[in-house]
Amino acid sequence: MTICGCKGIRYCKLCENSDRVKAVKTECLPQPIKEFQLFCVKCNTALSCEHNQNNSPKFDIKGVIVYPDFISELEEATLVQDIDRGQWVPSQSGRYKQDYGPRANYKRKKLKLGQFQGLPSYSQYLRDRVAGIGDLTDFVPVEQCNLDYKPEMGSCIDFHFDDFWLWGERLIILNLLSDSFMFFNYEDNYIKVPLPRRSLILMSGESRFLWKHAIAREDIHSRRISVTFRELSEQFLTGDRAHEGQKIIELASEMSATLCRISRTTAKPRCVSVLFRTPTAPTSRHIYFLPTSCFYPHTEPPKTSCTVYTSSCPARGLSSIPEPPDYDVNLSPVALKEILDQCNIIDVRQPEELIADGVIPGARNIPLGELPAQIADIDSENVVFICKSGMRSLRAISFSIQYGFNKPRHLEGGMMAWNATFQNK
Ligand SMILES: O=C(O)CCC(=O)C(=O)O
Ligand SMILES: [Fe+2]
């Protein structure tokens, strides 16, 4: 017996050799598709263009827009950290799922709102940013679905339409942690749309109603998280179920996190400290750097609602840092050298910096941006983070403490201090 979320013809690497999957006729199982056209995210076309010489393109797809770099690397790291605080539940085809939205019985066309506590507060700034895109000012997301794809699980999602009865014309998906492709199919035409890491894809019009979409197993090379936002269909907005729709919209905008306190930090004038209480993290304190364009420091921070706070702050550049650690995180180059063989050294620089400035023997290179995806593979004891000057390694410390690492430390002053101490000696 394997424990996974697969049923019927769906399978993952845990259950693909099970009796249930073997019993399904091979021709019924989804097979890899080898022939497809490639979509150009610069020209928004699957036809040949200056970036992409597709062989004899047959079809174009309308209604797809990809927004590269929709969030920054730091925002991604913080977002993944917030998402991972929630519980992942096994789903079909080797995926894991976190669903925030109304419970729906699609066959009976019935909704249950009892459990729905609203969309998570950590994604409020994303929703605000989406609403800042020209055509999406009236996009009111009422569902957020996070999916976790892992190559070792063979995670994928087969070709499908998202439900039309409940969900509206526009689907919005944020692609986190690794590059991938959204695969589209209409009759015998296949198109792959690149989804660079940290990009957002908007699917509407033909790409929503005519073409099915999928994420292929062969396009998951390392951990990938997708965050899908869905709006209500017309009948829940203006049609005969509008009263239910209104209730859902009200519930969706209620934060599942309660804002406990928001205060200015005296030590850092451009920051506010925000205390939240959420079902998954009883109290979590975030210090937000305020963008210069933000209304602070001209007015008092709002005291009652974090919706007001987040939607009033243009979220670009917003990032959170946890509490400072309560032990000495600093190791001097000399101190580190003495205990080098007992340390688990993680170098968070980019690979090209290792070539330029040298490495400490035994160090494992995990660039800071990769840390959220790889942190589960690091032994959490005796960790010493290294970077060029000691700034990124401090962030790595904060991040890893939240994952339960035991007193991680760093090389104070980074490789610059190390080289100044030991080079030519
Ligand atoms: O993970 C993705 O990007 C696609 C998810 C999807 O299509 C769905 O949940 O309906
Ligand atoms: Fe979908």
C-alpha cells in the first residue's frame, strides 16, 4: 500500500506500479506528448517570431499573457516560507495541495461556505499587485490554490479545463521555485508556454475556454509551487446566484490572519513591525520595509486591519525579516578555521562568485535564492552560512531558524574577511 492522493487513472511515482494503475489499460493513461509549438512570452504568440523559429506553426493561442519577474527573489523566499507554514495535503498525480476557497460539489452544483475563513493574509500584496495590472482591476479572487510539484513524486496535472460553472473567465497562476511550462491542447494541437520562475501567467479567452491546460511530468525538474487565483463566474457575480457570490466575496476578503498589533520600529525608521495571529502560526511578527512611495511616514499606521495596511503599501520591494536571533551568530575567520571540520558549511553565493573569490574547503554551494527549495536536504545542526560580506548569510540564518535549524551561525564579514585574514599567509 502506498500513501498518495491518486485515484482512478491518475498516478505518481509512488503508485505507478500498483495493481490499481496496472489494471488501467495503457492506452487510457496519459502519455508524454513530444510534438508541440513553443510560445514566445515576449511576442505573446506561438507562431514564428524573431525569438522563436517554430517549425511549420499551425495554430496560435489567444488569451495568454506571461508577466516575467512578477515578484522579486526575496519576495519569493518569504512567500514560500509563509506557504510552507500551512499544511500540504496529498492530491492527485503526485501533487500536494493547499486550498483556500469555498468547498464545491461540482456535480451537484452546491457550495459549502462553513469552513471558508478567507484567503491567506500573506498573499494580500500579490492580489493587490494583480489588481494593479490594467485589465485586472476588477479581478476579485475568491480562491487561492497552492500546488506543490516534486520530480521525485512524478508530480503533474493532466490536460483539463478548470470548472466553468463556478470559476470565471480569468485564471491567474504564479510560478515559484523553478522554471516550467504550461502545456495547452486543442484537438491535435499542442503548445507549450514557458513559465519562468517568479513569473505570473494570465489565462483568459480562448486559452481558458477552448484549450485544455496541463503541467507535464517531464517539465518538473526540481520543486515547483504554483499559486492559482480564481474569480467567480458571471452567474455568481450578476446572475441568479449573485447573493451567494456576494457572500463568498465577503468571506474571501476576511483575512484568515488576525492583525494583533502594528507599530513603528524606533530602531529602523523605514520599517513597521506587524504582529499577526494565524491558524498555522499563533503569533508571527514581520518587520516590513516600507517602500519610499508608501504613505508612511506621513500618517499613522492603521491599527485595525491588515488589508488596509497591505493594500495601502505598494508591495514592490516589500519583504519581511524575522526577529533577530538571541545567541551570537558571528564567527570570525580565525574562530571558524579552528572548528572547520565540525561545521556544516553552506555557501549562499552565486556559483560565479566562488570562482572569483575562492571557497572554504568542504563548503556546499546553495545560492540564497535556492535555499527555500533545498533547505529540507540540509542537516540542521552546526550550520555555518558563508557569503561575500556577511549580509546574505545573515538572511540565510533568519530563514533557516524559521525552519527549525539549531543555532545556525555565519562567517562575519564573509569571504572578504576570510581572504583578508588568510590570503598570502
Ligand atoms: O500548477 C499549475 O500551474 C496549474 C494548476 C491547474 O491547472 C489547476 O489547479 O487547475
Ligand atoms: Fe487548471
